[in-house]
Amino acid sequence: MRLRGVAGKGGTVISSDERHWNDLYAERDDERLSWYQAWPVRSLEWVESCGLDPDAGIIDVGAGTSSLLASLWERGHWDLWWLDISPLARERAAQALGEAAEHLHWLVGDVTRIPLPRHRFAIWHDRAVFHFLTRGEERAAYVAQAREALSPGGHLMMATFAEDGPRQCSGLPTMRYDPESLMAEFGPDFELLRTSRERHLTPGGAVQWFRWFLLRQGA
């Protein structure tokens, strides 16, 4: 269910989605967030496997305070885009990046609605956003955004809860995916190149099974 807007400080209207994630960041240090990982091993391996030029556009959807973009910057990639719904996550991510933050493109907003540059990205990376979209219209909007933002032949790299993953996370209901159900959402415009499972151990000691997907958009 899409959450309605609520009044913030000074009468500013913010979405309840934004408030929910801001509250989580405010309540917990990064190392206590359920999705925390010390090093984005799988993401880096898969990005590097695509053999991109240093100037290829890469967007991290739901980037939060992940170290992925900082790691890619250190490896010579420079057209890097951070996207998340939480302004507080943006503040913390920028502080952690230091001087490198000046070289990133920063976008704060809902991925299903925020304006994105057309055909800009060689890689669309999403670790644990898509499975929070429980309404069909939200998922359709997400797919349309990815289709327009990716360059022809671009790669979509995604981690969602697997078939046996949690039905709820961070106080919200979630979807679970196998290759067939994921591709039913993205349709014939995308080709599934690779998939694998990953066991994620949360800071609280819970086991969450993820499934990773690497898709390529048709030229």
C-alpha cells in the first residue's frame, strides 16, 4: 500500500515512506541496520564482470549508506549516481564519503516517480528495494523507470528476497522472487543473464536468503 503524505516541520509535506526510512536511520547506527553489509562483495564482482568503461553511468537505487559507490570511485569509475528516499541517509552517506561526495550525483526521492536522465546508465543496481514494492502499479512504474534510464544493452543488477526469504522486513511487508516471477515483472524487454542465491546474516543474527539477478535490456 502506498503510504500517504504527512506534515513535517514547517508544514512541509513528506511521504510516510520517507519518514519510515528516516526513522530507521535515526534510531540505529549503520552497523545495526538489518541490511548492513561491511563490504559489497557480490555487487562489486558483478559490476566488474560487465567490463565497463570508466565513464559508464552507474546508479545505485536505495543506496543508503552502502560503500558501493565509494568503492567504485576508488576503482576509477566516475559517473556515479546515488538514489534513496531518505534525506538522512544522504547526509550520512555524504559524510562517510568525504571529498569523494563532491563527485557523485545525488538524488533524494521515490525511485518509482523521481525524474531520471534518459538512457544514461550502463548499470542499474538495486540491493533490497524492489521487494518492498507490494503493489502491481508500483512495480510497473519501477520497471518503466529502469527501462527508460538504462542505455540500450544496459545491465540491471538486483537483489531481492528469495523464494524462502522473509515476508516482512524493517516493519514492512515484502515480496519474494525466483527467476520466473522476477522476469514476469520485467517482461520481454529484458534478458536474464545470471542468478544466484546469497545468505545474509543481519546484525541481530537472523538469516535472510536473497536472490541476485543480472538482467540485460535489449538494444
